[in-house]
Amino acid sequence: MIDFRENEHILFEVRKHWFIIATELSIITLLAFLPLLIPSILEGLNLSITFGETESFWSVFIFFYAFWLLILWIIGFVFWTNYFLDVWVVTNEKILDVEQVGLFSREMSMLHLEKIQDVTVEVRGIVATLMRFGDLHVQTAGQQREFIIHNIPHPDKFAKKINNILMKHKDNTINELVKTLN
């Protein structure tokens, strides 16, 4: 659970682009139908696998195909979990990087706005350019020098949002400093 201060509130959340999970699930779907070609290929090559009866071949095939589908279902669930639980939460005071590292492991990093030095956008490849997704890099002066969120939609818009939040945060900090000096 993420704890927030009294005057802190969430401004926005950032997740990966939908194209990433769609690509992963499409590959899994393709792999699910691939074993259905095995009997046709064996028949085309005039290879016959005999288990004594033709019905026993289909029983063994269905058993292993069901096992294959179970494995793919688990892999798909892991992909979806990583997609859904990897998130950046931007508040008026900090950026939280929540990274799912498997099914039962999660890493959370916190970056206070006053430590941010640079926000950079990186878009690589023709697909990323056409689908408008890329990486957002936030550099700091702290121990962990760079925060990266990969494959987010419209990274340039999020970089502008973060820069605007930084400017407002710095203006508020300066105003509070001036108030304390007066």
C-alpha cells in the first residue's frame, strides 16, 4: 500500500502502451494454435506414430495439447500481471515507480520532485513511432540516477506534464521560501 502525506494527491498514473500487451497475447494465441498443425504435418510427411490404436494417439495428443494450453495460460497471466501492475504514480510531491518483477515480487522506488534534474523521451523504431509509444527517462542527482518507464503511450505528453509539475513545484517552493524570509 502506498502512503501519501496529508496534502499530497495523485495527479496522474502512467502504464505501458496497450500495443505491448496485445503483441504478447497475440504471440501466445499463435502458439496456442500451432500444435494443431502437428497431425497434418505428420500425415503430409507420411510419418505414422503408432500407439497400438489411432484413438490412443488422439488421447495422448489431446493430453499434451491441454498441458500446452495450461502453460500458455499461465504465461499469459504473468504477462497481464506485469502489464497491469507496472505503473508510475505522479503526485504533487513525488514520482512512485512500481515495478512488478514476477508474480510475487514487486519493487517500489520513490523520487521526490526537488531531486529531478532532467526528463528525456526516447522513441525507438518504426512501430513505436507509428503507434506513438516510447520510454520516459527521469534523471536525478540521488543514489538511483535514472528512473525509466518503458513503452508508455505519448511519452512526449507525459514529459511535458512532468515538466509543468516541476515548474509549479519549484514556484511553490520559492514562494514558501519567500514567505518564511518575510
